[in-house]
Amino acid sequence: MPPLRRRLRSRGFAAGTVVAALAFSLLSVPGLRTQGRAPEPQDPAQQKRLEWFHQAKYGLFIHWGLYAIPAGEWQGRRIPGIGEWIMNRARIPVREYGQLAGQFNPVKFDAGEWVKLAQDAGMKYIVITSKHHDGFALYQSKVSTYDVVDATPFGRDILKELAEACAKAKMPLGFYYSQAQDWHDPNGAGNDWDFGPDDRKDFDKYLRGKAEPQVRELLTGYGPVALLWFDTPRMMNVGDRARRFTDIVRKLQPDTLIDGRLGVAGDYVTTGDNVIPPDVQNTAWEVPATINHTWGYKSYDHDWKSPGTIIFKLVDIVSKGGNYLLNVGPRADGIIPEPSQYVLRSAGAWLKVNGEAVYGAGPTPFGDELGEPSSKGAKDLRGQPLMLARTEWRVTTKPGKLYVTFFAEPRAPFELPAMTNTVKRAYRLADGAPVDFKVQDGKTVLNVERPIYDPMATVVVVEIDGPAVIRGTR
Ligand code: H79
């Protein structure tokens, strides 16, 4: 049986149109179909490597490179789109863009400060761009001199400093590596303004001469690498191209996780950028996401998500079985924009009190709370049935416990979806205050105090008999 049907069945969904619509719309999630390749059924070694990842749930993504200098503007013009794409979007010739290296001097960079931010934010791993599509490496490479040590006045190995700071704090560190696109290399994918169309390039020459050796460098010079985050697998489905990377990783660091964008199945599924699936996913998965609308720093993007939005997305993602990899784009001086820091630390304060509902927590056993397909037959941008998400509450789980997180005042009284389990105890996670409940028509009804304790998000812990919810009426 395909995983989706198996999941629906195991969760006790009735057959019918709603299920069909849900199934249909799930298949339409672009990130899960096109970018994220479902891993093979998990072998025990893979399950073992994924253990920390399932516990962690929330990570810090860092996009940093030469693009932080123009910060979204080129020759006095604002270049639309994501900041790290400026070389591409403005068609900047390699020779011109490369001169930015001579200006890269982030004297305020302090790896310890960045790790401290991740810790304050309640984030449990860090992933940084070691080389983005522009081809510039943030560490000392022997394969190319287009790197921070050999080509900039700064001359310090940023990855080395970050790896040391992470090791000291026991913070897992992973590296983003753009394996296919390299706008600096004549044979890398993507740069058609200097080097012509990709189909006339010697792409394997680039892979063997730069990308593969650089991935080897990352896996040998920086201690344990928690994961490798490949991206945009252009032209990777030819021959053994993608497999050559998995072989390198497995040989040098068998515990390193591989994301879902290499070109062959990795250890987990990567959704589309900023795409949160509408329902619970069966495999390990992660959504990469921005706090504003860019990954690399843009001086004029001030549209920051609020801490409440970040907490909703995190709990929503965890309730669907996934991880949240949330990005910051440091400025060219080495400082992470203050508004990003504020948002992350505010969300971190909530997690200090309520983290038990997030770290190591499993998905919802219900699904009723996630939303429903539009009854008006409306279609989304991809022509699939439009899902109307509900955002009032979410459920995460641990053995014998449900964490019901309210983002808005619940209807009083609040009915939990039908389950045959009995409720032993219910209390607020933040202060332990008991929450009254009763059983009515076979359903457990919680009497949640209004207004809710924490208007951003209030967690009620519901202790049940048995390790997991069994759907059905008593
Ligand atoms: O690293 C971040 C992005 O740079 C990278 N993935 C995340 C994690 C990414 N690479 N490609 N894409 C995302 C898709 C790019 C789409 C666009 Fe464009 C880039 C839209 C606008 C600029 C390409 C160029 C399509 C239109 C113009």
C-alpha cells in the first residue's frame, strides 16, 4: 500500500470524499512531489542516524556569502527576488561579482554569538551555506581559491570558527552545499550569461573537479558534520552523478544525514522552500523557511514574521511530523539583523517554558484540527482542491501524553476528537495549573480558562491511558 493510504488507514479515517480530497491534495504538495524524494523504506542504520533529527525539531539556517554586500541592490537598482540570487537576477559577470570578495571583511563576525543566538532561540542544530550557487566558499578550499581565506581581506575560515563554537556548545552543525549550480565555474550549472547554456558544458568535469572534492573537504576538515544540505539538483539524474555524492558521504562520515535535494533519495524529505504540507507525513521531513522573504541579506526587506507566527509554524510542523529549519541572513559586517534576533529570542522564551510539547514530540493522532478542503470546490494555484487550513489549535504527542496547543481562545467547552482512551489528568504546561475535564457523549471536554493563559500559544497537557490515542467512540 502506498504510504499515504497506509497512514490514513492506520489513523482510522473513514473512506469517503473527504479522504479522497485530502489524499489528492497531499499528492499535489509541490515540495513533496518534485523537490523532496521519499526515501526508501528505512533501514535500521538510517533510523539510528535520524534519531537526533527527530528529537531536534527546530534548526537555524544561515545564508551568508558575498551577496550580503550588495544586499539586494546592484548599481543603484533594487534587484527583485531572493538576495542570494542577485548575481543571476542582475546578470552580473563573474569578473565583476568576484570583485566583491575584495570587500568581504565582516569584522563583527563572532561564531560564539551566532551559536548563542541559536541556543537562546531554542534551536537544536545549525546549517550554514558552505558554498551557494554563486560558487564562493565560506571556508578554506584547496580545490579553488574562490573562498573566504584565499580571496578576501578577512582571511579567516568561517566554517572552522563556527565548527569550533558549535563543538564547544554541543550544537550539531551541518553544511549547505550547492552541488549542481555554480555560477563561478565555467562548467557548473546555471550561469548562461558568462558561459552559455548548460547543455554545452562539461558538467562532470565541474562535479569531479570542484563539487565532489569540496564535499570531501567539508567532511574531513570540520569535525562531525550533522548533515549535508544539497539543493536544486539540476542535471543530477544522469548516470551515477548523485550516487557519487552519497558514496563520499557514507564513506567519510556514515552518520551524516543527507537532505532531500541531492538528486537521489536522502535520509529525509525536504519540502519546497517555505512549503508546509497540509497533513501529517510519514517519513522524516524538514521545511526550510525564511523569517522575511529572502535567504541572503537584503537591506530593504523588513517584512519579518512575528514570534507568534514562528511558534505557530513550528508547532504546526511538529504536529505533522516535521522539522523547521528557519533562516537568518547575516549582514556583510557579520551581524545577524537585529529584528531576526528579536523574533528568534522571543520565540525561544516561549520554548523555554513550553519546549516539552515540541522537542522529541510526535505528530497529531487526529488531523481534524488541520483544516478541510473548500466545500465550494475552489482550486489552488496548481489546480488541486483548495485546502482551508484551520489555525486555532494543534496536537503533538509523547507516549501517554497529548499536548494541545491553543493559538486562539477555544470554544468553551473544548471537545477533543473522539478517542477510546480515558483521560487521567489535564494541566497547563506553563504553570502546571489543573484543567477541568469531563466526558460527554463519549468525548473528552476540556474546560480551558478564558482568556487563554498565554495569548501567543497556551499548551494543555492531556495524560491518557495507554501510550497512544486510539480513535473511536467509547
Ligand atoms: O538557498 C535558498 C535558495 O537560494 C535556494 N533554496 C533555498 C534554500 C533556491 N534555489 N533555487 N530556488 C531556491 C528556486 C529559485 C527561484 C527563484 Fe528565480 C530565484 C525565483 C526568483 C529567483 C530563478 C530565477 C527563477 C526565477 C528567477
